[in-house]
Amino acid sequence: MYEHLVIMGDFNTDLLTHSPRSRKLLHLVESTSLHILPLQPTHHNTVADDTWLDLILTSNPSLVSCHGQHDAPAFSHHDLIYLSYILKPPKAKPRVLYRRCFGKVDNEKLLEDASRIDWEPLMEATTVDDKIDIFNKAVINLYDHHAPVKRIRLKRAPAPWMTRGIQAAMRRRDRAFRKHKRDRTEENWTAYKTARNRCNQMVRNAKRRHILNNISSSSPADIWKFLRTLGIGKPQPANLPSSIGLDELNNHFSTVSSLDHLTKRNTLSSISSLPRPGVENFCFIPVQSEEIRKTILSIKSKAVGCDSISRDMITSILVYLLPAITHIVNYSLYSGVFPSLWRKAFVRPLPKVSNPSLPTHFRPISILPFLSKVLEACVHKQLSRFVYGNSLISPLQSGFRPGHSTVSSLLKVTGDIRAGIEDTKVTVLVLVDFSNAFNMVSHDLLLAILSHLAISDKTLDWFSSYLRGQLEYWQVIPA
């Protein structure tokens, strides 16, 4: 349930009359524990009496500081109704974090030491896992020296609207106040009030700009994320229910559904009997350093995976890490082996329902190592170029295609229905919703389809390593 509820709008029911419609609305409002704030008639008509159609409903009238209405004869017969609501953002609980402090790093010294890293052992290593182990140790040792991990206790989140200008104004205000306390003259008091008022005005303007900038976002997800920081919206459960264990969730998330032997055999036989596309076999080609550099910079995620290496740690010294990263990516593609460490993920279980009590009530958010995303992006780019360039994707597929979405799928369905109606045909629509659909995909069938699409054996080895390797999970409880 929402803690705060405000509903405003035209209900098309006149509360100034005691009609069955108005009584029904009043009963509905009362049954939901809402309150109607008093207003004057809000709809004005030149040929009939004024009516009260526009309402303000709230669950907490005590938090309403003011409300009212303004006439708007220039463009509407309705008054504009408004409300000012006292809403305090939820207080964050103190948290202990372990973070690297990059703010005090000597960048010149960091780059100088990064340029001295000897990558010869990495180049000579015979397995991709050994190469990644050498790479990770070199990067972590470098940052342990320049930006060691420190324990930070956060009592509250930093104000997102705070700027250096406001901090300077606060210091001037505080200095003026101390001066006034030492020498209580009218001149010092006036100087303090001027500094205080100036500081308060800067804070109000900064808060207003911060709110406007965030609610102007074109993404509804970003808007709701921001509103939740203000205490608006459904709060997420802070912890897992005691009835659900981490091992139970881990088993649920990591379990892959399997087909019965007969169904799998028949499906594999059907795939093998399909006509093969007349295209050359697809093989990975070496990825150039510039492409990897662009891929790294295009990934905006700052989440840190199990290798403890963040995006900032890579990009800050990318010029000296790029040769090693390029070598690792190309060696993985050449050897047909996906790095085992890059299959490991932190998993955060997010509830899909209000009161979760079963593992199926959660969806997993996996946090993989940053560089694993780079390798996956390079593979995705090459494979996409192959399947789209050879028209191997069904034209009816809407998911995971550029320029396609649920909107294009709905347009196709509704277009077919309209065409059927015009031809006096009966339309039957069958919709299938797969629970946990991603984990229901058989890896054997997927590899068989890739083989049928002219994917080379060496490339299939890489996909097999990617799909069939054991994936370990660490459960991260929402804070």
C-alpha cells in the first residue's frame, strides 16, 4: 500500500447536489479512507448553476499545508485546483560501505605506474583464466597503492542538489553568524541576515532545479526512481522474508529446465532436417583495439562484479590496459573458451509482488564483472552482423531486434485482425506466456540451431563454454 495518496481531477460528479451519483462517489471515497478537501464550485456555466466537479482527494489531510483554486476563463470552464503537500523524504539508515577513494588520487602518478605494468607474463599464459588472473592482480595491486579500499559509514545520502557555490555560501553565512556572536552590532546582524537569506535562496533554487531536471526525463523508469527518493511510490522491502533462505533462492535462480529425452531427440532431428542457409560459415574475427575502446566507453554501468574491478578503474588508465584487454578478448574467441570468472555474478533478488513468500516471487538482477560485458558486446556485434546481413532472423520476430518492440508486435497482430475482419474471416488468437522463459531454453537445442545457421565448430565451442559453464551466485540482499 502507498503511504501517501493524492488524487486530483475532474470526477464529472457534482457534489453540490444530493444525487444518487454523488452519494455513490461519497460512499466510495469514505470506504477507501480518503478525504475530500473543501473547495468552491469549480465548473462555471453561463446557462446553468455552477457545479463542483473537480476534487482533491488525499489520505492524509493533516499533511496538506494549503490548497485552493484559480479561475482560468481564457481556456476552460473549470478552475485550476492546486495543493501543497508536506512530504519529507525517507531517512536513510546508516550504512557501512567499502569504497576506493578516487578523489585524492594523483592521476599523473597513477598513469606513470600503470605504464610500467609488465604484461609479458599475461601474453605467455596458456589459458584465458590464467590471463585474467594476472590482469586482475595487476590492476588491483595498482589501485591498492593509489586508491586503497576504505571503510565509510554513511549516516545519510549526500544532498544531490549541493554545489560548491552553496557550500561556499554556507561558510560565509556561518562566519557572519560567528562574527555577530562576538560583536552584537546592528551592522554585523544585517550582514548575517544578508548572507543567510542569500544562502537560503541558493538552496531553494538548487532544489527546484534538481526536481525539474529529474522529472523532465523522458524515461518513466528514471522518473519513478527519482520519485521514490522523495518517498513517493511503493517502497521496496528492505530484507528477504525469514521464510526464504539464500540457498533456496540460489537453487531457484540457477536451475535450468530440461526437456524429456524423447522431445529433445525429436526436436534435434527436426532441426537437422531443415534446409541449411546457403551462406559461408560464421567464425569470430579478431577484434581491433579501437573497437574494444569504444565498447568500453559505451557501457555506462558502474556496478562492480566479483572481480572487484569497476568501470572507473578501467577507463582511468585505459590507454595502458587496452593492449591486455584486447589480447584477452581475442584469445577467448580464438580458443573457444569463455572465462570462468566472468560467469560468476552477484545476484540481487528483487520482489515482483508486494509480500513475497516464494522464490518465484523474485526476479534476479545479476551483476557481472565489467569486462565480461565488453566481451559479450563484441560477440553480440559480430553475430548480429552475420544473422542480419544474411537475413537469418524471422521477419515476424519483434524481441531483441533494432527498431522492433512490443509496439511493432501489437501493430502486426492488430493489422492482421483488421485484415481478417475486412475479409469476413474469423480470427483466433493464442497467447503463450512462459514462466521463467530464459531458463527454459534448452542449451542443446540452442547450440543445434546455431550449428544449423552455419556457425563454425570453433565458434560453437565458445558458445558452448558460455552456456554450459557452471555459474556461481552470491546473493546480495537489498539494503
